[in-house]
Amino acid sequence: MILTVTPNPALDVTYTVPCFRPHTSHRVTGVATQAGGKGVNVARVLTALGRPARCVLPLGGPTGDAVRTELTAAGLDHAPVPIAGDTRRTVAVIDPTDATMLNEPGPVLDPAEWDALVAETRRHLPQAAVLVLSGSLPPGAPVDGYAQLVTLGRTFDIPVVLDADGPALLAALPARPTVIKPNASELTTATGLPDPHDAARTLLRRGAEAVLASLGADGLLAVDTHGAWRCAPPAAVTGNPTGAGDSTVAALAAGLSGNAGWSAILPDAVALSAATVLHPRAGHFDDAAYRRLRHSLTASRVGAVSPFAW
Amino acid sequence: MILTVTPNPALDVTYTVPCFRPHTSHRVTGVATQAGGKGVNVARVLTALGRPARCVLPLGGPTGDAVRTELTAAGLDHAPVPIAGDTRRTVAVIDPTDATMLNEPGPVLDPAEWDALVAETRRHLPQAAVLVLSGSLPPGAPVDGYAQLVTLGRTFDIPVVLDADGPALLAALPARPTVIKPNASELTTATGLPDPHDAARTLLRRGAEAVLASLGADGLLAVDTHGAWRCAPPAAVTGNPTGAGDSTVAALAAGLSGNAGWSAILPDAVALSAATVLHPRAGHFDDAAYRRLRHSLTASRVGAVSPFAW
């Protein structure tokens, strides 16, 4: 079982409008609601792939109830941690041009609630093959919150994947996450370096055992102490990129649970991510495109192997 | 007690953002949530004025639970009718320029649920001095839904105020509502006539006993078989106009419950409405401005009295 932890989950609300014009009134023609947050998307994709997954997440208030109802309806194994605050919403407004996102900050977790989230994670770790930690930390969580969870996962001797950014990411590196998954902009923000290779090596030096960087249309770059690997989709994929990174993490976690190497993980992750862009909703993917793409892609080694290069 | 019926209530969600730009991502800096829908706003204003009010409304799903929780927290007397669907949300995005509104259509009411709403209204009518019917009809409600409720209210021999528009308004006129409250645009839509006096007289001919038209900065126009009355605020009021019409209805209902005439109702309604524009949130008003304004305003009779003029 792959265990995902989503410290700041959301009820994702998607509105369709014929034409979105700010400072006017709109009658929403389509309303779709589902449980969201990066770790929930990862678990949703893994479940759709037939891979057992369970999500640990704090839930509270009426919005938390709505998240729980949807998780149950969708058949997603979940372990909620009750909190006093109301779980946040995100609102995506889709018109024929593009999406407009409104993200609530999330409820404040008090120290006891954070500790309960860690304890709930610990309770499920004996059954877990991989631990996935995804998304922002909620207000009130300790800045080293992900460091605590990485350390916890490593004591169970399983791979720990961390998909976070900013201070939450940097504070977790000394705990030695197995793989971190920044995108290009997160790499630059974390290191100040514009080149993804340079940035990835900097994050290795700070404690990550491997970096899987998602570079949009350029696909994925994996960097660890043995070298670097690349895999790109055959052509630019257009659609809804929300959740594409979560599908990358899902493929990565699935690969790590089977002890796969980069040459197997990268094509699978690029294919699943591209197939997610082709689906209009985050946490879902175009199954036919996924099956077609993953057999047409290969990973290639980048540059010379030198343990002293970084 | 003034009884309000809100067939299509909502959870009103208000987001504050520093600068709203379509097709970009926004971190919401402020989140405010309250029970909404026109009849709920009317009851909220009446309750703040110390006037007993009770709202009858269908509620369902997690969003319905959130509405109920807020009504209880706000001390609003409410009689919910359980429905299978999920109560709708409205989202208002406020930036320094203006508001952008996103209105969900609302859950479909099946015939039994509509009948339950009518039955719940009947149950409270023996204690009611005025019946207020406000807002859109939800999907699934019969087009003569308001006609049914107007007829029901009239059998209890109390004034019935109807604030609706379009087909729901037109279908209710033969049931002879005591006062309808269209705004300028609703008057024109309902009748095809640009002049508010002409439009109001047309609606009287179709069955309304009186028309209280809200004309924005021009204040209020009341027309009945005895003539017409006007009252305007002393100067243009700037602020958030959402809920101003509901405050007009609240003042009207309070006046009708005390058998007040237009000369008393109009200044009170204009003052309360203007004081609502001055408050940032719908269903709330600036109490000091209300008290100041209502003593400075008077209603004036418009035109000659002729029972044959219309």
C-alpha cells in the first residue's frame, strides 16, 4: 500500500462559465466538486491504476464533511484526522479560454492537531511500501513539519517522496527524503539557480537523495548521486495541467514500491502525467493515451557519470 | 413574527483578493461565509432590528449543513426542509475595484420536496404577521410555485410580499400578492416597458395589489390603486449594493406588520437600503447611518390621483 499524507487538503470546486469577465455576475452552468489536495490526487490516480493507496489527511467542519463524503463515494481509502477548523476550498473557474484559480489558505492546525496527523501517519506506516508527502503545509503547522514526517518514514525503512516547495521543502532536506519532486519554478525559488541540473545538485547537497524535476513540455529530469536521466513526451500536450505533477508522483511512488530504476520510472511518469493533462479534471487521466504513450517513451542518460561533478 | 420563505438559499462565500485577474492563480487573503439567499438576508436584517423573523428554506447536503450551522451561530430562527440535493453556493470575489459574482444554479427539488416546503410554510403561518417570498425558484420547482405560496398566505389573511422576477413573478400575479418588489431592470423585463410607472401599472392590472419598485440611486417608487409615492436618498450612496433590495423588503414587511402606509414605509425602506449599501456584507447595515437617514427623508406623492389613470 502507498500511503499519502496531505496536510492541507481541499474541497476542489470547478465552475464552468460561458465567458468569464471580472467585475460582472455569472450564472454557473457546470458545478463539479471533488476531494482535492496533492496527496489526494496521487491516491486517486494510484487507485485508478489498481494500486492500493490510502490517504491520511486532516478534515474539519462542513467542508471537511464534504471531502469525506466524496472520498467515500470515489472509493478512496482514507484515514481522516479530525480538526476544529473548516477544511479549505479551492475554486477553479473554467471558460473556453483558460482556468482562473482561487485558493483558500486553509484552517489553522493547532500543535495537538499536527501531532495527531503525525500519529495517524505512524499508525498506517507498518502497512506502507512508500510514503508520499504532498502539498503545502497548513497555517499553524511547524515549518519542519515535513522533516518530522520524512524522519518518521525513514525509520520504517521505506522510500519517502516529498512534493513541496519553499521553506517547507528546504526545512525537510536534512531529514533525507528519498526523492523530492520540484517543478522548474520551485527549483529556482529554492536555490536561486536558473539551470535545473545545477539547482537539482544543490538540493542533493542539502540532503535530498534524488531529485525528480518536472519541466513542463520538456518532461522530467531525474538527478541523483549516480547521474542524471531525461524523458520528454513526443510532442507538446495541451489540456488542463492541474494534477499533472501529482500523476508524476503517483508513477514515481508506484515505481519505487517495485524497486524500479529511472529507466522504467521516467517513461511511466511522463506518460501518466501527459495523460493527466489530456483529462479535464485533476486526479484523473486519459487511460488510452497513458497506455499508448508509456510504450513509446524511453529515458536517456544525460552527461558523464562523475561522483565529483556535483 | 415575519415569515420569510427562501426556495433557493445558498451558502454565500466571499473571497478577498489583492488584485483579481482572470486566467491566473490567486491566493485568497480573506474568506467569509454566511447563509444567504434573499429571504435569509431579509430575516437577518429584521432580526438585527429586533423584529421577530423566521426563515423557511430547503437545505440539503454538506453545503446545507454549513448554512444551518451559520444560521444557528447568527441567532436566526429557521425552519429547514430537508432535501436530497446539495444546497448551492455563491462565490463573490472582492478586489479593490469591484465584485465578481459566481452563482451556482441550485439543487433540483423533486415534487415531494416542493410540497414539503409549502407544508412547512403552512405550519408557521398561524404565527406570522406577514409572509415574505424571496428570490429565484430552484430547478424542479413548479413555475406557479410562488402562486401557490401567495394563495396560501392570503388564506391566512396576512400581507404577502413577493420579491421575484421573470416567469416566477408573472405566474404569481393572478394569486394577488399584496406587494411585489421589482427593480428597474426586472420591471422592464417583466413588461417590456421602459417607464417604471407604466410598468408598475401593468403589473397591477395583472394582479399585484401594489408595486414597490427599487430604482437604484433614484430610490423607491410605490404604486397602488390609490396613486404613486416616491422617496429618494439625499445623495448617491456608494458601497456594496448586494442585499440593498432585501433590506427594502425587510422595511416593507416591518411596516406592513404595523399597518403603516407608504409615507412611513418609504423613508424607512430607503434609509435601511442605503445603510445596507454602506455595509460591506449583504444582510447587514450601518446602524448609525440608518438611524440618521430615516429621520431626514420624506415620501412625496407623485402625479394626480385618478382611479382611471391606469
